[in-house]
Amino acid sequence: MDLQAPARHSETVAPPEPPEPAARVRVRRERKRGPWRRFKHFVRRHKALSIIFVTALVLLAILIAWLLWLNHKLGDIERFPFEPGGDRPAAVGSAQNILLIGVDDPADQGGLFEDLSSGAWTPGKFRSDAIMVLHISGDRKSAQLVSIPRDSFVDVPDLGRTKINASFSDGGPEELAQVVESLSDLRIDHAVVIDFQHLADMTTAMGGIDVVQPEAVTDPRNGFTWEKGPLHLEGDLAVAYVRQRYGMPRGDFDRIQRQQNVLRAMLDKVASAGTLANPVRITSLVTELASFVAVDDSFTPSEMRSLAISARGIRPSNMRFVTVPVTGTPTIDGASVVTLDLDETADLFDAVETDRFEDWYQENSESIDELPPAGQVR
């Protein structure tokens, strides 16, 4: 008897496969990025922002170069020695008093700025047709422009009592400043000489200035008639406008107001948004400025910039344009002169010096010779 049981049917179990070798994990090592690699990575990820940033940098570089160029051009302005003699008045506060001297060269001799900068002044060669004191208040919020008639009869060193413009003809800006300080008891901080011969180029660089003629006026010296209505003054026409005194009711006093009127129009044009926002026009103005004016050697480019920035809020609307009080226009020793009201003149300059001009003006507005509003200047 076969005692062995028959074998059960069972599933055949395959032997386990050997394990696969573990996958090799590659760990990428981070490379340290330097500033330049980080910058390139930023540029790739932010292309639009990078373009804007680079463009801004380029524009900034251009702006800096332009400002440096403008500063260089201010340095090109001719400068002359300036040490007025006599017992000089003390400075009061932080106000600035600038003597503006308009010079005509009827004989067209030339060489005005060269003579000034060399210090070798030739007596009798040039004459001052416009004498003005520009006072900028200590808070830089207002200003007054005070004209002194060129024929004012005053004391001049070494010449005695004579016309004030003889002091400039004899001794240049320093002697004229000495006389003005003696007359006004106002310390002159700076002097600016304006060459009327180059007024034509300056107005052209500005694109001209606009005034209004209230009535027709003919200049008998050349037969030219200024017609009633708007006038666009540019080039030689601007020079002819400020030179005329014959054929005008008040003669030299009307010419003074024309000079003031042109300065007011120029200031208004320069302060306008159309000029300040136009780099081409500003560049042209600064370029022409070097041929239009000469300044004293202490009026450095940095001081000019500082004063311009601090007084940038001043406009013709918050300025007064006046002429010193006079008593008459007699003939003395065969010459027609202007006699000043010395007491009233002293009061005027005292109000200017102490920044009380508006108070003084309110009390004397009826008697002061003030530049009329635009459109009323003959």
C-alpha cells in the first residue's frame, strides 16, 4: 500500500529578482553669483524695467553733462576787479544789492569787456546810459529796481559836482559804485555791466520780447515811428527802443521807463514755463549772456547759481520798478542836469535797505515815479 499522498497542485513562486541598483541622484551645486552675474540675471528677468532704468541713467548723465556745461559757460562771463573806494556802508541782513550799469558805445569803439577785465580803464572811452540798483530782499520774496538818471547832479571824486555818469566814464564800475553808495548809503554787493550793443543778440536768443505801445511815437533822430499797439522787440529793434529819448514827452525819464520795461519783459520771458522748460532756449540764453554782461570778480558762478535758485520765486509781478525822486532839470554851467530830492531819495533807499519798501511805497505812491503797467509805457 502506497502510503505517500499525492502532491498538491501549488503555484510556482518565482524567485525574487535581484534589486535594481539605486538611481544616482545628481545634486546640482549652486554656484555663487557675483554682482555682475546677479545683474545679468535681473536684466533677463525684468527686461522692460531694465530698459527704463538704463534710459534714466543715460538721461541723468546727459543732464549732468549739460549742467556742467552751463556752469562752464557762466565761468566764461568776463569778470573785473571791484573794490569801491571811500567809506563803504555796512551790509544789512542777507539782502543783495546789485548795481546794473547799461553802457552804450556810440562810436562803436568796442573793447568794453576787455578793458574791464584787464583793469586798465581808459577815462572818457565809455559812458553809462542806464544806472540801476537791483535790491533782492533777504527772504528772496520780493525785489525793487531803482533807476538813477544818468544826468543826476552829484558829487564825484576828483571831479566835483557833476553828472553821475561822469563817474563811470572817469573810473569805471568801482568809481560809479562809490558814488552810488555815498548817495544811497546802501552797500553794493555786486556790479553787472550790460553792453547795449549785444542787447540785440540777447533778445534774439530769447525769441524776442513783447511790449505794447500805447500811442504812436516818432524818433526824430532817424524818422522811425513806433506804431500804437503790440510790439515784438528782437535784435536791433530792441536796441532802438531802449535808446530813444528824443520825441518823447519826458525825454530821458521816458527812456528810463523804456529800459525798465524791456528788463521787465525779459524777466517775464525768462521766468515763463516756455523758457524754463526749453533746454535749447536756456542753452542759447546762457551762451549769449557771456557776450551781453560782465560781472565783478566776486560774483562767481556758484554765487550766481545760488542767488538764482534762492530768488527763483521772484517775478515782475512782485517787483517794483521806480526812479529816484527829483526836484527838476535845470541847466548848470551850460549843461542840462537832473537835481535829486536828496531827503526823499535817502528815505527811499533806507526803506529798500531795511526791506520796508512796501510800507514806504504805500505812503508815497502818489509822488513816486513808477514804471506804469504793461501797455502804458510810452
